[in-house]
Amino acid sequence: MSKFYVVEKEINGTTYKAQFNGISAYYDIVENSYIDGTSNISTKKLAKHIFEKVIIEPKGLTMDDFESIEEFNEVAYWGRSVMEGKLKPSDNKKTTGKEG
């Protein structure tokens, strides 16, 4: 029995909320992120799925909403960690983007 949960984190003044949707949702996202005809995952496809299905606030997030690649990477990596079940609500941290 899977337990879904929401994790919150502040990055560069924006509060993000991400939801762990279970193991099957993780594999669905990964399988839909491969570059066609290869065994490589597309960063762009993976981020799109994370922003659509894992990060629930702010809604409608896209790659172009970020002012720097570093901020994009931090949010996408954090969302991926939630998606993988590596972060739990007890792991909530407030950061300014200067901390990991």
C-alpha cells in the first residue's frame, strides 16, 4: 500500500510543493522521458513531466519560468527527489538557493 504525500520547499523566495505519487507514477514519468530510439533520458522531457505531475505549486511551471539554469536545476532536482520517494515531509527545508 503506497502512501502519497506532499513536500514543500522554498527556493529563491518561491515556495514549491511537490507530491510523491507512488512508484508506478515514477516509472511512468521515466519511461515517457526517453529520447526516441535511445536509452537516454531527455532532461527537457523529464523536467516537463516533473513540472506537470510532481510539482503541484506553483501550477503550470515551465522551464522558461526560471531566471537561471542553476535555479531550474535546483527545482527540477528537488522535484525528482520527491518523485523518487527520497524526500519526505519531515525533510522540508527552507533554502535561499545558496544551500543544498
